[in-house]
Amino acid sequence: MLAPGATIGILGGGQLARMLALAAAGLGYRIHIYAPEADSPARDVSAAFTKAAYEDERALQRFAAEVDIVTYEFENVPAVTAHFLEKLRPLRPGAEALVATQDRLVEKRFFNALGLVTAPFQPVENGGELARAVAQIGRPSILKSRRLGYDGKGQAMIREGSDIGAIYRAMGSPPCILEGVVNFVREISIVAARTEQGAFAAYEPCENTHEHHILARTVVPATLRPETAQKAKDYVHAIADALDYVGVLAVEMFVVEDYHTKEERLIINEMAPRVHNSGHWTQGGAQTSQFEQHIRAICGLPLGATARLGDIVMINLIGEAVETWAEHLADPDALLQLYGKRETRPGRKMGHVTKVVRR
Ligand code: AMP
């Protein structure tokens, strides 16, 4: 166990690191942020900050010497950085979780190997393979770069009549997967935590709405049958156990409904080896926030209770929407979080507001 008073190093300095730092401070830990950008929402609330590239081994070595444990706020930490740090300090979640989630093809095969259903997919390495994959999967389908894709980046829709060669070239012809389009009735996610000893705690499934590929709103409870909700949690438990996972993780799923029987099935989309935007509602909406839960899990403390405190709607304040902050402060049911970003840009996550209506 890593007792309060220790220093936790976080790779990445965005809003997730900021909220992790705030939660860690509440438990008496110090935070040291490592990020390549000087402008960091987490820097303002942390005890120490290293501005250096993820490839800078001397800076990584100094950082490791100053912290007791290392975690991260995003999954695109280079694998070499993770392996380098892992030799110096406990890295939680471990490098295995990063490797499993950095490449969509590896990730999908990992889910399938656990017996979990994903959208049909085919690997694509070149134009010829793309043509064969489109013939097999059909249209519409979605071409996704295997690496470095998030919030809809590195994705393109292949429709009837689309010039697939032009679409692939416009993406820069990277290694991709072609995925069949899932005709879902809703999207849900499960945020959960696992400790080194194998203790596991999941929050209730939440229902997510995306706009322009970016999460816009999360509602809890999700519209879901209780047996489907249990299945979703069981799947995430299986994923976390298979990775020997330590920390908070999030798994996004599609819910498809049989037209006649209304039976629900779950299709796994992707996982994030970190705290997740669809878990922001747990701040004020659950007994323990996902941020505190992550700190508890990686430090080997007992996991906190995950019970929901009311009916919840979390709305992301994206771009200019942040200007509505004063309205939310006037609402007694609303909890406002602003990320302190100095520049407002379209599509940039500036804050969020969680409305908890207690029953
Ligand atoms: P991703 O980057 O994989 O999370 O995709 C972002 C969003 O695009 C998802 O949350 C869905 O709304 C949509 N999407 C991704 N893959 C599929 C799919 N195979 N079928 C239907 N919608 C998808």
C-alpha cells in the first residue's frame, strides 16, 4: 500500500490529470505532472511539473526519482516510455493495458479472444486490402486508423459511391481496420476499478450521446434491462481480470435491440485504460468519484462505494458553451467543473456540468 503523503506521478497534464490531482490532494497525496506542453490544466493544481518530451529518458529518470508511483491520463503514452518507467517505479495500470488499447486491431482481437462480441472488422494495410475488406464488410462501413484515433479523429465513413482510394489517401494511408456499422439503439459505457489484489467495483452503466464524435452528454441510469446491465459489468470484470488491471478503466459498448423480441445485446466498441469522460458524473453523482477511485486503486487502498446518489445528467461544456457557467452555478442541483483552459476553441472540452436530482 502507498500511504497518503506519497507522491504520485501522472503522465499527461490535461483535465483528467487535473481532476485526478484534485482527488489525490483530498487523500493527502502530492502530484507531479509530466507533460510536453507548458499550458497544462493539471499544472495549476499540482505540487510539481516536468515539461519534457515522452522520449526524453533523462527527464523521465529524474521524474521517476521524484515520485513513488506512476499513472497516466491518456492511452497514447508511447510504449517505450511506459516500459522505461516500469523498470524504475510501479506503473499502474501496467504497460500491458496500454499495449492492448493503443492499437484498435489488437484491442478488438483481445475482446474477441475473451468471447466478447465486437462489430465485424477486417485489418487494412494497403489499398488492395481496403478494397477486399469493403467487399467483405459491405457499405456503409467505417475506416479507422489503428493508432492515435480518439474523438472521431482518424476515422472516415465509407458509403455507397464513396471513392475508397481517395478516402484512404486523405487519411495518409495508415494501417487501419474497416468496421461494419452497428445499428445501435444506444451507446453505454461502464466505468470500473480493479486493485492489484483483484478487488473489483463497477459504477452503473451510463448512457452516452455523442455529437461530432465527441461525448456531449451522459445520463444515468441508462435505459437498459437489469440483466443487460449486469452482463455489461461482467464483461468489464473479465476484461480487467484478463489484463491484471490496476486502476480505473472504461469500456464503451453499443446496445442493439432485436426488432421483434426487443432482446438487448451488447457489442463492445473500445476501452480506455484510464478515467473517462463518461465517468465525470461520479463527481457529486456517486459516493466515490472515479478520480478518487483511481487513486485508491493504484495506491492499494480499499475501493470506495460506487452507489449512485440520484438521477444524473452530465453535459460537456465544449467550446463557447463554457460561457454558460454562471447559469449552472445558479442551479442548486448542478455541480460545475471548469478546466481552467486559457483558450476557448471550437470542439475543445472546457468543463462539464453534472446535474444530480436526488430521489
Ligand atoms: P470510436 O472512436 O470508436 O469511439 O467512435 C466514436 C463514435 O463513433 C462512437 O461512440 C459511435 O458513436 C460511432 N461509431 C464508432 N464505431 C461505430 C460502428 N462500428 N458502428 C456505428 N457507430 C460507430
